[in-house]
Amino acid sequence: MQDLKRKAGFNSVQVLALVLLAFLLLILKFSFRQTDKIVPGKKAYIHGQNKRGSSESQREDRELSVFRSSERSSGASLENGGFEEDLKFPWGTGLYSDYGIWWNSMNCQSSAELDSRNSRSGRYSLHIINLSPRQPHVFGNMSQRISIEPNRKYMISLWAKADNLASANAVNVPVDPGWFIRPIQLPRGTFDWTEFKGEFSLDTNYADIRILIEDTGEVWIDDLEVNLLN
Ligand SMILES: [Ca+2]
């Protein structure tokens, strides 16, 4: 009898130990899930590095991301390039579309909004302010993925007005996901509404038209268009 009681006692302790162990395992599992959370700033930094990188693995990562974010691989030409509608879809599409419409890399202090006090046509233009001097991986941007015919020549054009752009190319417009082809690059300084044009041709059936600011200054952009040549 004593033996049985002792046995029963041990069994209760064992059961208690098992319950405690299970509880500890649950806590451990939960805390691991917590550390899996992605910090947005860090994510932007990683991608910022990839954009400037040239190694094969970085290129693969870039191409993989293209497929992941190709929710708009078909469609018409660029929409809302006159900024008469809110900054909404299809702005914010293309590579890095999960970062929102206008987004900053690293600690870049840039912002973009529609401005009804300055427009080249219609009521609004896109007004961008950047307080962050040129540094690697520090930029503000937004993009729109459009369908194109591979290996055909396109003309991209926009009107811009600027106030104190700190350097040449502070504002430029890459058209490919790798940001290698930038048909439009604005000069430094202050200027009134001026038209800028450039040509490009890609071997893909889409282009990511990206408005990018990489140095301090203020710029207004209006009437952004992409048209097939000949
Ligand atoms: Ca407009």
C-alpha cells in the first residue's frame, strides 16, 4: 500500500513536470515567432543594398522579387501621370510594391503629396520634398509597373519645376527593376516648369517607372507619360 501511494505520488509529480515542460515549450515557441517579425526599416536597408549591388546572388534576389510582385504584369500605359487623382493604385506597383506608395529607404526624410498650388496642367502636380543629403541607400521613391512591348523604343516625358535641388540627378526616373536605365535625370538648382524627355527599350514586357529623389531639394512633377515610338 505504501509503495502504491509512493508510486501514485511520483506519478503526480511526473504529470506536473510534464505540464510545466509543455508550458515552457509553448513559451519558447511563442518567443521564437516574435523574433521572426520583420522590421520595416531593416527590410528597406537590405533591399537598398540589393539595388546597388551587382553580384549574381543579388541579381537573382531582385529577379525573384520581380516575380513576387508582378501583380500588375499586364495592363495599359501609365495611369495618373498628371496626378489629378489621389496617389493610389496603380502607383505603388512594381518591385518593392509591398512598401507602400511613396517610401523611404534607411532614414531618408522625403515626402510626396499632391499640390493644388502648383500644376503644369489640370489642378494638381506631385510635390516632393527631401531633407536628406545624398548618401548610399538613402532615397525616397514610388513606382508604377506598366506593360510594354519588349525591345521596342519608348519615349518617357515629364514636366518638372524645382527649388534648390542640391545636385545633378537628385531627381531621376529609372525604368527597369534593377534601376540601371534612367532616361530622365533632372539638373541641379532652381527652375520653372521645364519638359524632360528620354528614350528607353527593355527586353521585358513591363517597365517599372520610378520617381526617385536622392539628394535634398524640392520638386514638382506633372504630365508624366510613356509612349511607344514609331
Ligand atoms: Ca496635373
